[in-house]
Amino acid sequence: MVFLIIAECIVNPSALDAVEFSNKHLSMSTPSTQPEQSEPIAALATPLGVGALAVIRMSGKGVFDIAQRVFRKKNKPEFLFSTSKGFRAHYGTVYDSEGLIDEVVALTFRSPNSFTMEDMVELSCHGGPVVVKHILQVLLDEGCRLAEPGEFTRRAFLNGRIDLLQAEAIGEMIHARTESAFRTAVHQMQGTLSQRLDSMREQLLRSCALLELELDFSEEDVEFLSRGQLRQELAALQVELRRLVDSYQHGRLLKEGVATVIAGKPNAGKSTLLNVLLDEERSIVSHMPGTTRDYIEECFLYEKTMFRLTDTAGLREGSEDIEHEGIRRSYKKISEADLILYLLDISQEEYLDEVPQILEFLERYSNARMIVVANKIDLITESRERMHRIRELTGCDICGISAANGIGLDELKHLMSSMVEGLDKLHEASVLVTSLRHYEALRNASDALENARELIESSSATELIAFELRSSLEYVGEITGKVVNEEILHVVFDRFCIGK
Ligand SMILES: Nc1nc2c(ncn2[C@@H]2O[C@H](COP(=O)(O)OP(=O)(O)OP(=O)(O)O)[C@@H](O)[C@H]2O)c(=O)[nH]1
Ligand SMILES: [Mg+2]
């Protein structure tokens, strides 16, 4: 009988519910799809401050009863929240023991048709910090607990409304500072990446299930999955995983901005350049060498690309303690840069003395792109010749500017943006990895598949191949939350704000 079933599986693998089988074998925890009403929570969902409106949201067991005790509907004292349909707006007043607090609109959401899939009430009140404080206090007095950061989204995830990737996308959408970062987050929220990962996971589960089956019948010495076919399947999956891993290089720049460090000798004009790019007197400028001690970071948007600009302490030898520490920090920032703007004072007679330093930078920080920026071209007439000489000696892109007079800045910005070419068009590519957590999991998943392929090549034991497939499966599952633990939940939701 058993062999009949197995034979059926070999002819038609879908006859076996491989997914279910494998889940049993791999004992993975998957989030529940049943809405669960946890203890009631409340929080301000809009920024704290003065505004036309503020929204306070409540979610969980008994929120309609709590709302009932603090809210009176205008001209309808007999109104009951418990009988209200979902998606209804009720105009009325909120009271505490001392009387009226504010006129509000109460929106009702009935489980499971709400963001958290629990019963929810949202109160739109006037946007003053004291009003908000009073309303929140009365909700807490009536039995709500103040929500933790990201707790509403966490519940949406735990109740199966969204997966972990989509939960993170909500956070990324809120924090997006560029159009492209926003578009990528929207894609992720719609589940494009989740679908890709789910289908990969399903494929892996099937292979895993068949290998596990072989192990269960190891004494029969049968092969339910041809090793040649498995190797091919894994190779195709690996190509896809690699593509996602590689997309992080751009995805990270898109989300965090291009880490751009302005470096060079004291007095080259680094702080002047930072200020002129930001169009703001952000950094102190003076004729004294060694003015900037600590680094200064600010974001600068050019067309659709976000640059995180860092002005650093000028690099020189033999300086006193504080400056020495500043220079140490400069080097740290340079080593973390995506783009280095190496600034030099081209008007100095000994401008060629900087060539060895430029060459050293090119070698030492080869992961970063570099532009040599020849500053103070307003002070000499032969700047072109000098720049040409530097380009010849270093092979580096060079751009002449006068930071103090705003000359050559358009060309510099253009060059900076061409260094990260394609970034502004990336949102059109549907799937992009923007999070370090996803990147690491995908890389681990791909490495595990590579190991599995090598084991197949060397005709190794089925146990070993199955082990690698299982670990690849877990890494992929970690991304969408099919495999989840408290640590992952902390990493994801602690970055949210309260009320989200
Ligand atoms: N003529 C001229 N002077 C400039 C230009 N850019 C900067 N300066 C002057 O050069 C001096 C040094 O400028 P900073 O921007 O403070 O130089 P820095 O590289 O930040 O110097 P440190 O912070 O000491 O490392 C100031 O007196 C600036 O006004 C320029 O394009 N032309
Ligand atoms: Mg400076």
C-alpha cells in the first residue's frame, strides 16, 4: 500500500501534499491566520504636536465597550458601539469624569475587517497635545494599555493580515525620503517580493519532502527525486536568489541614500562645499586649517537621488588630541563611504603632492566610487592644465569647482549622480531588496543551496543534502515570517513608532 502511494508520488509529485508533509517534518512555526483579540491597546497614530486633527486608535478585545464608556453620539444617546457596523463614522463627544474633553469622530472597524484584524476604534480629535493627552488618559483609565512601538502592525502580522515583508514595507514607506524609496516600499507592500519568495519556498519544500521521504524508506534504497533534476532546480533557484542578493547593492542606496564623504586636507574647502550643496550654513568655515573637528552629516537630494553628505575633519599628520580623534573619525567615515569626494585646493603650487594620497585612497577604498574635486579654481588661471595632470597621474574622475563662488557645482552634482546611475529608474524594476535583514537571509539561503549542489555533485548522503535544503528553506521563510522567532520580531517591530 505504502509503495502504491509512493509510486503515485513519483508519477505525479503533486499527488502528495508535499507542503503539509514537509511542514510536519520541519516543525516550522507559521503565523496563525485566525484573528485573535488580544488585550486592548491605544496610542496616538499621528505625530505629537499641534495640528488640525489627531487620530487616536484602539485595537483589541472590548474596545467597543471602552469607547462606549467615554463617547456620546450627538443627538443619539441610545447609540451602542456594539451594534455599529464596521467602517462607520460616528460624530460625538468624549468625556472623562470631569466632563467634556473634545468633539470627535469615532470610526469603527469590526474584526476581521480592520488593520489588526481585531475590533478597532479610531478617534479623530482636535490636534493639540493636551487634548490628545486627556483622551489617551481616559482610554487608559477605562482599560486600554498604551501600545508599544509597532504593536498594531505586529498584531496585523501575527493575525495573518500581512507577512513580515509587508509589515516592514509599511515602515519603509512611512520613512521614505525619495520617490524611488517610496515606490519600492509600495511594491513590497503589495507583496511582489513575498510572492516570489513563497513560490521559491514551495519549490524547496517539495524537493525537501521527497528527500525526507527517501530517508524514511532508506532501507529500500530508492531515489524519489533524480539528483540531476534536483541539481537543475537548485541552480535555477540560486540564480533567482543571487539576483535578489545583488539587487541589495542598489536597494540599500535607494533606501538609505548614497553615503558620500567629503574628504581632503585641512582648508581645502570641504565645509564650504557641504554648505553650498545644502544651501545652508551648516558647517563652520574659516581660513584656519583644522576648523572641522567632528564629522557633520546631512541629507541632500539631487533629482531623484538621496546623498547622505558627510563633512569631515581635514586629514593631516601630527595634530593635537582632539583633532587627532576627529581625523580618526574621518577615516572611519571614508571607509564606510559609497562615494568619496576627494577635495583638494588646486590653487596651491604643491597641488601634485596630493597625488600619492589619491592613489592610496583608490587602492584602500576600492569598494567606493571616487571623484577628485579640484576646489578654488577662481584663484588661478591654469586650473584646467593642473586638473588634466592629476587625471593623467591618477586616472580618477575630476571636476573643477569654486565652492565659495558656486562655480562648477552643476557639473559636480551631475557627476555624483552618474556615479550611481540607474538609481532613479530603479522603482520600475519590480523586485528589489532594500533591507539588510533580507539581504543576509537571502545570501545564507543561496549559500546553503550552493552547499547542497556541491553535495549532490559529490554523490553525498541524502541526509546532508536534505539538511542544506532545510536550512535554505528556513532562511527564505525568515524573510516573509513563515519561520519566525521573538528575535526577528524585535528587529522588525522595534523600529516602528508608537501608534503604527
Ligand atoms: N577663493 C576661494 N576660497 C575658498 C573656496 N572654498 C573655500 N574657500 C576658503 O577656504 C577656507 C577654508 O574653507 P573651509 O570650508 O573651512 O575648509 P575645510 O576643508 O572645511 O577646512 P578644515 O575644516 O579645516 O579641514 C575658507 O577661508 C574659505 O572661505 C573657493 O572656492 N575659493
Ligand atoms: Mg571644515
